[in-house]
Amino acid sequence: MNLLDILLLIPAAGALIALVLPSDNPGLLRKFTLFVSLIAFLLSLALIGPVNAAPGRYAIETDTVWIEYPAIRYHVGVDGLSLWLIILSAFLTPICVLVSWKHIDDRVKEFHVFLLFLLFGVIGVFAALDLFLFFVFWEVSLVPMYFLIGIWGHDRRIYAAVKFFLYTMAGSAMMLAAMIWIYNRAGTFDLPLLLDMLQTRQLVFSAQEGFWLFLAFFIAFAIKVPLFPLHTWLPDAHGEAPTAGSVMLASVLLKLGTYGLVRISLALFPAAARANAPWIIALAIAGIIYGALVAMVQPNMKRLVAYSSVSHLGFVVLGIFTFTQVGLDGAVYQMLNHGISTGALFILVGLLYERRHSLEIADYGGVGLAAPWLSTAFVITSLASIGLPLLNNFVGEFLVLQGAAQAKLLYAVLAGTGVILSAVYMLWLVQRAFYGAAPDAVKRRITDMNGREWALVLPLLVMMVWMGVGPQTFLPSISAPNRQVLELVSGKPQIEKSAQEVAHVR
């Protein structure tokens, strides 16, 4: 059993142990879950050294038989593409425990069990190297989020949870059908083996076959992203989810879709990816602009942030399908940026909701006078989300736009409007909620941040600055596996400069 196996075991074992802890001692359950999640986070950091020492390869890998027939393997591994997404998931889980410390007081045991199972599921998705194992973890991550929304959400939580479940399951069914087809052709679900068979021409998909298989996977991943026009479940899910659910949904679960596009769709079906890139890029750009425009007219803070995710994830899909090194590096980096900045936005909105018990922007105003430090944290996070230089989103968006310009200048021009529109809706939100005259309810109920709240917000603020001024911490390990993906797509060695090489020259 290696470090990655232990990292997978920790949250699963923690969830099972939490099941037998007494329900009438919520303090013990909170402390235990926080302890388990912190252990998982510290273990995830230990993956950095081995991955950096083996660029472009799976540094930590376990491959053993799970089911003999059909041939399904427990095959997990971590490389630069999955490393930071695993760390992001483990980093945000203890923050979600802290943000729910006072707010969740009903069915406390079940809440923390689902949170740990969710961590187990998402780490499994990012680590799985067997398609069937990938599908199992994909479904494992779906179930806890369904219950987090459906039990601890707001008034329309059942509707939002069912809609989320049905959309995701529809995509999952198509993905499973495609996996079964591939197995019947190749006799294996093992992803590295499939890639080797494709490269050596032992396995060949016809153009029609490759198109339909690519489309099946693409729809499943596009729903999860979510890519316009398959995004309609997201505002409802975010609007009704508890704060911890919104954080994990936006920061981690949406990345399952973009990760799947890179790890599976581009790698297994490079010809189909190239052929379908124009209309996918069109949808990505439409999502960037549409999400920003709709966010501008939202009266509800959580729905505004949800539509901003549609816009920001459009940048990620655009970067992926530019098929440029700098664009793909920027897309993966933007996955991490979005996880930090949008997760922080949902946390800060949740802190406001705990005080004012309203998500309507019209119910606020003058918060800057009542809670100056809370307002400062919100403004910094908003500027990061906009893409202000020296903060994290700027680096990811700049790289994506540079890659888009290399592919076609028009792509960068159209996508660049999303950056301008994001400044409009975020700064307008800050103006309406934090400036002006404060209503009596704001004066009475809005207080500044306490020690626990600083403990969960400050690490996110630090990461926004760190990722904005020190992208070299992350980009070298990201670039190596991306280069391999692009070699599969182009069919020739990748000689374009990577994002970190471009940044170094400049």
C-alpha cells in the first residue's frame, strides 16, 4: 500500500468511523471530521515531491486485479495533471468543516459522513486510471452531493437536488455505454493500456465510431463542467445548497468534467476532438459571455456567483480545445484558480447569510461599515475573480487568452469580453452590498469576522496572492502531462514553449 492508497483510505475509513460515533455529541463529530480531513490534506502535500521528481509520468501508482471478468483493475496513479486537483480537494474539505461548524446543527453525523465520502469520491476520480474505476468514483461523488443539497439546502432543495442528480445521471449513462463499447473492442478498461493500443494501432476507431464515443464522453463531462447550454442545473444547485455544498460543488465537482475532457476525451479520441473543436469552442465562448450577462442581472448573490462559474469554466474549455501548450496549461491552472476564488466567494456569501439570513442583494448595503474586515476579504476575492494582476485568476485567464490568440485571434477577442463583463457584475455586487447606507437589519445583525472565520478565509486569500505572483510553483508539473496530451492530439512531438517557459522568458 503506497501513499496514494492511504490517501484514498483515510476519508473512506473516517466516514465509516463517523457512522458509529454517537449522534448526540455533535462537537465530537465536528472535531473528528476536521482531524481526518486535515490528515488527508497533509498526506496530499506529500505527493508533491514524487510527482515533481518524475515529470510526465505517474509518480505513485497501484495496479492490481479488482474483478477478473470483466477485466477491471484497481489502477490508480497521480501525475502533474491530477496532483493539484487532489490537493485542492483535500485543502477545501477542512475549510468546509469549519464553515459548517455553527451553521449545520441538524443531522450533524450524516452531514460529516457525506462530506468525507465526497472527498473519497473526488480523489478517486482524479486518481483512477481504469475507466470502470473512474466511473465508480464518479458515481460515488454524485451521491453525497445529492444528499448535501437535498437535506441541508434551502427551501427548494429537493427540486435542486433531483435536477442535479438527473442531469448528471443522464451524462453518466452515456459515458458508461461508451466505456462498455470500448471494452468490447479492446478487452480492457485500463486507460494507459488503451492509449498504448491506440498508438501502436492495435486498436483503431473508425471516424464515425470515434465521433460517437467522443460525443458520449463529451456530453457527460460537459454536463458536469457545466458547459452552455447544459448548465441549467447549476444555478439551482448552488442557490439551494448549504455553504459547504456550494464550495465543494463549485471548487471540486465541476473540475471532474474539465479533468475528464483532458484525461479521457482528448487522449482517447484525438481525431474526433480536433474535428469537433470549432463548435465546442463556440459553445465555450457563448458560455463565457452568456454566463457573465446573466450574472449581471441576478438579484440573488449565490446565483450570481453560480452564473459566474458558467463564464469562468467556459475559459477552461476554451483553453483545452485551443490545442496549444500555453492554452492547455492555462486551462488546468484556471481550474485551480476557480476552485480557490469561487470557493472563497461562496464561503463569504455564506457568512453573510448566517448573519442576515438572506441571499438577496437588495437586503444588504453598507456592510463595509458594519464589518470592515469581512468586506475587505470579499473585495480581495472579487478582484481575484475578476482577474486583477497579482491575483490568481489573472494568470489562468491570460494564458488561456494567449492560447486562444495562437489558435485564432477572434477567439481571444470574443472571450476577452468576458473579462470585462466579470468586472461589471462583481464590482456592481460589491457596490450594492458593501457601500451606501446600511439598513437597520444590517446594522443589527452584520458583525465582523471571528477567529474561526479568519481560519477558513485567510488560507484562501493567501493562495489567491501566491498563485498570482508565484505560478512557477504549479506550472512546471502541470506542463509535462499536458505536453503528452497535445502530442497525442497532434500526432507529433510538442515543440511549443510551455506556460512556465513563456513566463520565464518574459
